[in-house]
Amino acid sequence: MQIQVKLPKFTGKPLIEIPETIPVVNFLTGDFGKAVLEEYQARVKADYENARALNVLSYYKGNDVVIGSNPFAVVLINKIVQPEGIRVATPADLERVIATNALPLRGQYEDSALVLRSEDNPNEYLAKDLNAQVKAKRGKVNLPVMIPLAGLELRTDGNSPYGLAFNLGESAEVIYAPILNRDGRFNSSDIDLKTGIPKELRTEGERGNYSIKSGLSNSIVGRYLDLDSGDWRRNDILGNSSRNGRVVLISGEASGAA
């Protein structure tokens, strides 16, 4: 006869290494988002001469989230949150978000990198300035390269059309990315998770890759989860922003926090 008994809870030791910290990802939202936005707005006025390209973020009460995004804004947000062990998301981070459905990225766009293709337009001045820094710090580098915003810093520059320019931080990644000079389709399974860039493009696929052939542009994950580094007009103008923009932050082990 089979006797039904309630067994005690089974205990044991994990067969996998459990990290001390678990990465956490979110938009600029809630009280934290409001506090970061307040600090951001103060720094725009005090440190960056109230540059127009930075006056692009606002709080949307309906969703309790900070809206708007462009590369300048994201780099400044990164500077504000870094002392807390937090950073802005890289292209690779955003691909992990998509793979795990950790955040609803559809219907919005997220800036995560710059793509440097040549010293020409669009954004000729910034392209030349950034390429000179890449050469000085990394030696001769083949173009195009993708530079995640998490490794950049911001400075005022009266010669720049935006009144601002980017500095290449010591920890900046400079990733050779010839595939970003091509248009095509890809599936999420085609992504190199170390870089967030497709390993190959094809004529069909669930997502699109849109590019230009010269100059400096931002790189975004778009509202349909496409990768866009020059197809939209807004990508040719680094200071542009819209209410569909979101800044994604990540903390924990992936942020480099202790």
C-alpha cells in the first residue's frame, strides 16, 4: 500500500555559481527618476550653459517616467548615476532586455551608442573631433566603429553646432562594426550578445538594420525593435529628441558596481 506523507522541504547546495549581485534594469521612473531629472536640469544650467540639445527631458506623470532622449542627454545622465553604481544601457544590454522581455521597449526608442563612419557629414565637426580622440588613444582604427554612450563624457564646446562635444572616456569601447554600413534584416538570434550588433544581415527577418554611409550618427533601438543608426532624419541631428525616447539604466554586476 502506498502511504501519502508530506515530505520535509528538500535542501541542498546550488550546482551553479550564484552571483553576489543580480543586474537590475529600468527606465528613469518613480521617485528615483524624478530626483535624477532634477539633478540633470540643475547641471544643464550650471555646467553646460543651458545648452538646447540638453533641454530635452521631462517627467510624464501619466506613466510616472522621464521621457525624451538623445546622445548628449544620455551621456549626462550616465555621469549623474555612475557614483551610485548605475550606468546607462549599452547596445548589448538592450539586447538582453529584449531577449528576457525585462522592459517593454516596443513603441519607444532608446539611444545607446554613437556610430562613427567617417569625418564627413552628418555631424562633421563632432566626427572629426571624436575620430582624433580615437586615434590618439587607440591608434589607427578602421571605420566604422560603434562607441557605447556609457563610455563617453560630455564637454562644452563653442565650436560645435550643439555647443557640446563628446570625450572618449578611459573605459570607452570602440567596436569595429562594418555591418552598420549596411541595410538589411535580421533575427534576434543573429545578435552578438557581447556587442549588441547583428552577426549577419539577410533579406528577411523579424527586425531591421538601417544605416547611412558617412559621418557620425547615434544608434538606437527603435519602436519596432529595429536597429537604427542613420535611417531616420532625427539620427542625423544628434540634438533631436521626442517624447517617445526613454533612458534605460542598469545596475548590479553588469554596471561594474562593487
